[in-house]
Amino acid sequence: MKEKEQYTFDELYDNLKITVSEFCRRAEITEGTLSRIRKGYPTRRSTANKLLDAFSQVYNLEFSLENVEGINLEERVTKTRTIPTSAALTYEPERIAKRSEDIPENAPEGTMKLIDFSVASGIPASTLGRWGRTGKIEVITVPRISGHGSQSFIIPDQQQKAKELDQARKSENPAA
């Protein structure tokens, strides 16, 4: 491999002079992980760094994310959780409507994503999910376009039913 300013992941992979198994051992990753990265799936920065270190060993050149294209890094968001005040639980239809463009076309007017309804109503998403699974409320579940998991929606009459269940839950257990 000649030294140059930019390389591609596919170029480095295609020109390996060792077996894929040996390369994966050096990189301390599985062949399945390498295959997913080659297909364009996102990977953690630590895994990308392991790959680049292994390529550096094999080619005796210095590789980094700055000079190798074609590695899709996973975007990780550090989750911080704050307990919202009651004022923070106000319904913001403009904000929610922007995220709800993928509501099924045949759903009744006012249908919301279950997670959006959770934010708007203050009912924990886990509670809504449990009520949906146990049949206390009806939810519409649609496979995600990406093929990974599903998205749940709640129609207006079931939203009202969930609010009533929540009121009953709170009156039975005032600490909830």
C-alpha cells in the first residue's frame, strides 16, 4: 500500500495480505462486526479505532478517522435525566407534530406516537407500554421503515382511556 493523504475502508480491506480471520484477531473484533461495518452499519468509535490500529499494523502506515473514509461512526448521545416539574409537562403540539409525520395515514385524526403522548400527558412510557401489552388500552404497532423494531401509536379515544386509568392509578396510590 502506497502512502497517500486519504484512504477508503474498502481499499484497506480489499488489499489485505492476511486472512480476514487473522485481521479480526489482531483488531480484537468478530468477523460479523467487520462484515456489518463493511455494509455501512454504524460502529462505536472504540471499534473503529481497533480497526484502524490493526490496519496500521498490517500496512505499517498510520491510519486514523481523519485519513480513512467509509467508517460510519455511531452517534452516541449521553443521556442525562432530570425530573421534570409539572410546568415542564405542558403539551406542546407544534413540537410534537414535527416529530409525528410518520403517523399511519389510515389512523384517526389526533393519533399520536405513544412516546409523544407520554411526554404530553406525563404518563410514563413504560406504564403506557405495559397497558398496551396487557390490553388495558389499544395501541397501533407498526414496523419501523428501517426494519429494526416497531413504533407504537395511540388513537384519541384510547388517549382518553389512558388518562382515566392514570387518574385511577394515582387515586389508588397517591405516592405514584
